[in-house]
Amino acid sequence: MAKLATRQIYGPGRAVDDPVSSVPAQTFSEVPDGILDLLILHLPYSLSLVRRLQYTAASPTGKTPSARIVVASDSPPAEPTRHDAGFDVTARHFTVSYFDPSRGPETQTWIYSTLEDAHARDSSVVLAQDETAHCEKQIMAVVSEVKRIAREYDAVEPLAFPRQVIVGTLHHAVRAVMRKHDVSLTHRHDYQKIIFPFDKLPSADAALPAGLSFETTTLEDCHIVKSRTDIPRKVTTLFTLPSITIKQADGTPVAWAFLGMTLLGIEENGS
């Protein structure tokens, strides 16, 4: 399942009230009831956003006051201003975004649309032309709302990158819709998302080579990790994530993994 790692979607494009965005989008400051259940029905395609929202809902460091969840759904809650009103899991098509403008220069936005299901390599989902058009309207409704929120935030607290929002794991089908409707995008790299079952992982008690051991990741280790990767992550963010580090006998870290963003790094002398 190919996705793009980073996108910038702020800037020139259609206005919020453009006819293509006539589908309404709703904005919540908390994870709305039912939205995770709805997303889980679309695994593995929705995995990145599911994990982001689970972390938001469960961890005390999972969100900031500026974080918003934006939804355009076939079955919105009866009381759209209440996060506990609940989304109907029978909704066939929807688009959801988690957006936190304060997170820059790290990833600020995750977006999932049911349009993605029909574009996966092994998918059996086939959408009629009118369904595809409806999905496009939902995507653009969410994008327009994200842009509106970004402008409001930028007027008070400047964004990390002027007039730009960083979007992670953006699917190529969603990217194509944005480009079709004149959203300004800056493409960096294409990435493959690899999903594998837990029962294929090595045993947890597998022995490490002599001189290496599993250790707790320290703040100093996080500084080293940040210096070794071009992924824009703050040291403070790394330190809050569940992690493990493999170190040499002298304490030198040679490999590390961070659960929250699924980052694996290995030093050359640690292979």
C-alpha cells in the first residue's frame, strides 16, 4: 500500500465556500464517539489515522489544545457540535483528518478517505463514478476546513512553515484529488507502507549478539536519534513515545525503535 510521507497543502486553492466543497465538514476538539469504530472497519488502509487517534484519546501527551478532528461523513451525528453524539458505523463513505497546527515542523495532519480502499494493490473494492465524485467532495470539504483552521491559527501563532501544513502518509489517490482541485502541493518522497502479522515477528526472547543489550531510551539517546535522521521530529516528542534501544557495553546506542511513529534506526557498526 503506497503512501506519501509528507505533504504541504496550505496556500493557493479553492475557497472554503467553493461548490466542489458543498459537502459539510464537522470539526471536533476531542475524538468523536464512533469515529474510531468507523475507521477500524477500514483497516489496514486507515491504520495511520487509527493509531494517531488512539494515541490522542488514550495518552495525556497525545494532543494539544490546538488539535482538531475534521470529518465529512455520509452519516454525521445528529448534534454535530457534540463529540459524544456519535457517528454511524454504517456510513459507506467518509473522510477524516487529524490536524494540529502547533506540531510543526513535525507532521501536523493525517488524512484518510474511503476512496483509498479502491486504490490499494490487492483491493476488491470498485466505486461507481458517482461514488468517486462524492468521495472527492468529502476530501475537499475536509481540506478546506483544515485550511480555514490553519489560517485562524497562523493569525495568532505563526505556523512552522509560512502558509504550509505538513501532511503525513498521504495516499496517492487523495493527493490526486487535491491536485485536481488546485491545492498547492510540494511532493518530497514516495514511501511504501509495509504491514506484517505479529506471528511473523521473531521471538521476544531472541538473544542479541555478544556485547549488545536492550536498554531504556534516554533523553541523550533521543538527541542522537534526531541527529541521525532527516525525519522532522522534536527531541521532546521522541522522549514521550514508547521505545527501546540496543546499546553496546559502553552505552553507545546502535539501534532504536519508537512505537508511536514506527521508526527503526540502525547504526552502521550495529548491524
